[in-house]
Amino acid sequence: MPGYTIRSLAQLAAEATGAFVQSVQGTATKLWPNVWRVESKVLALIGFEMEQRRAWLVKQLFASTAERVWLIRHGFELGLQPDPAGTAMGTATATVTPGTVVPIGLQYARADGVTFSTVATITATGNSVSLPLEADVAAAAGNTSAGTLLTLVNPDDAPVGLAATCAVDPASDGAGLSGGSDEESIESFRGRVLYRKRNPPQGGSVADYVEWVQAAVPTVNAVFVDSFQNDARSVWVQFTVTDQPNGIPTAGQIAAAQAYVDDPIRRPVTARVFVSAPIPVPQNVVVAGLSPDTADIRASVRAEIAAVYADRARPGMPSNPFQFSGSWLDEAVSRATGENSHGQVTPGDLTFTSGNMPVFGSVSFTA
């Protein structure tokens, strides 16, 4: 939408000159020499700065164009604020002599240099000890897969009897050190502010559940809300995330969302809310007659097909099964860089029932 239009120096000078002509009887601004033209240009310079200031202020009036500081103010008035960075936490197992006391603050490092510190003093009761660790910097980079080896940064600070390395333990949901997230970007926060403005709270509408799940899990990508067909009071909620394979949330993320929407301060009194993760259904795509059939073009085809699943796939809902169109795959192959022609692409049209979501599996090629 158009904003404030800044008038040019020439336009401002012309308006100042016209004001002199109207205000001072007998003024002849076009005769040379005279002071009116000089004063008009001086006033135009002053006015031009004011024009720029007005244009900037108009931008700050709207959440769609406001700069960071003022956008945060818009969010504050709606009870919203940017999500802070999250710190990855978990445990790691190290070999140790029984009875060894492992102090708080002992620092370990991953192979790429990301560091973690123990957050409690632990006394070993056996030949191994589980160390509670927290990333030293809050960011998604702190998330670490189970089994990853960490090495002591300063072995001299460690107690005698503690091994120099430890292995990250798997959490209950299969993750290792988890919970790390980057600070919310300004454009992501802008989207949430605009969503709230366009969808004010309505005591349990679809938009309310979308916002609640987004607040509970910072990495939410999309939220799907429906009611169960045999129970209008029960609310069906599933969502996808940006930080997990195929967008399938972990058990920890599901638990966080469930706890948030179950809070009595936001959940409608009569509602029973069930949050779950989509069930991934891998799809193996077969492309026939690719021409030219080269390694580079095959790689491009794979990338385009993967993008289709990332952009279009969603779970089927109780009242609305998801229809995955085979034409999307055919179109994706046609978009591949270097592709001139291809034959049949399978699978074709597919229907996914409640909770089932297609995800990218593999691509194979036939003559």
C-alpha cells in the first residue's frame, strides 16, 4: 500500500514562492534580482527535512512497515513480544572413578567449537556419571544429537578420575541436547503481530489455537485445527516445525504445546484439546523417461520434488482429508533445471486421512 509521499525540493520551493505571492501584495518573484527565490529555496530545504521525518513517522504508525523498536511497541500493546533465544540442555555420560566429585561450571566443547557447561555439582556413585549440561550461548547451534562426543576444554580444571570426553545422552524424545533456538527474527515477529491484529482473540477460534501453539513452540511452521467428528467439544490440533526432519515435532514440543493450550487462562472451559504430531507417510517417487538423463538434472529433480513436499504437504484432518495431487510432482519435474521432457511420474493423486501426512521419501528413475 502507498505510504506518505515526500514532496521534492522543487515542489516545496514552488509552494513557498506561491505563498509569498499570495501574502505580500505586489510581489514579483520572477523578476531578477530578488530575495524571494532565495528564501523559497531555503524554506524548501527546511521543509524537505520535515517531509522525511513525517514519512518516517507514518511508517512507524503501522505494524506492517514499522522498524524494530516501534514494531516491538506495537506488539507490547497486544501482549506480544519477540521470542528470546533458547538454550540447549540435556545430559552426557562420562567415565569416572566412583566417588569423584564433578564440579559445576566444567566446560566441554563439541568438535565445531560450540561449548557446554555443567550446571550442577555431581558425585559419581559408579564407573560412569550423567552430567547435566547447558549450552554456553543461547542459540539453535547448541542442539546436539545423542551420541555426539564432547571434550573437556580445560582438562586441568577437571577432577582426577574423570575422562576427558563424554557422550551426549538421548532424551526421552530421542533428541540429545535440545531446546536451543535462535532469537525470533523481526519479520517473524511482524507476522505474529499482524496475525493478532487480523485475528483478535475470540475465546477458542481456530486463529486462537494457531497463536497459542506458535507461542508455545517458537519453531512452529504451520498449525492445523479441527474438531473431532463424533465430539464437537474436543479440539484436534497438529502442527509442523522448522527444526525437525520432515517438520514432524518431537515429543517434547508436543508436550509444550499441549501444556500451553491446556492452561485454564486461555483454554475455553468446555473444550477438550488433543495435540499430536502428524504421522509421516514416506512417498517414493518414480520418474520415467527423463531427458536429458544426467546426474545434475536428477539432482535438480530431487530438489524440486523435495520442495513440493515441504511447501504443500499437510496432515489430513478429521473433517477434511488431505488430497495430494500428482500434478504437483509432474510440475516439479518440469521445473528442474535442464529438463527437456519426461514421462509418467508416480504416485498420482493420493488421499491422506486424519493425522497422516505425506513426506518426501526417495526418487528413482526409469527408462
